[in-house]
Amino acid sequence: MSAEDVGVKIVADKTSVKVGETINLSANVTNKDKDEVTYKWSCENYSGSFDKTNGETAKFTTDSAGKEVIKLTVSPTLTEVL
């Protein structure tokens, strides 16, 4: 599988929340070869936590105010930033 064969986009039910609220995230992956892919969710500022960091969907709950950058890396090595 090459990077040209896979596309990734983060889908979020909202992009602005208050402290303690949850964002439901899902991966919209185009995989031309239908190869197995893996998912890794992460954030830059650690202003919250994920219910899980691997899988096609995740929930991110904020625990402090401020901006957060959520990333999704899908194998082979593709990253989408929200």
C-alpha cells in the first residue's frame, strides 16, 4: 500500500466544546487496495483524553480550556489534523 492509495479525513460531531464535554470522532478512510489499516488518535496539548487511541472511532473529552489539535495517523503513515 502506498500513500497514494489511502486518503484520510477526521469527521467530528462538533469542533467547539466546553470543559468536560465530549467530541465524537470518526475516521473517513479511502483505501483503494482494501489493505488492513491501523488507526492512532493523539492530541498536541493534552487538554483532554480519548476513550481509546486506536480504532476507527474515538471520543475526546476535554479537561481544560484552550485550543487543542487532534491528530489521526493511519497506516502506512498518513496524518490528518483537525
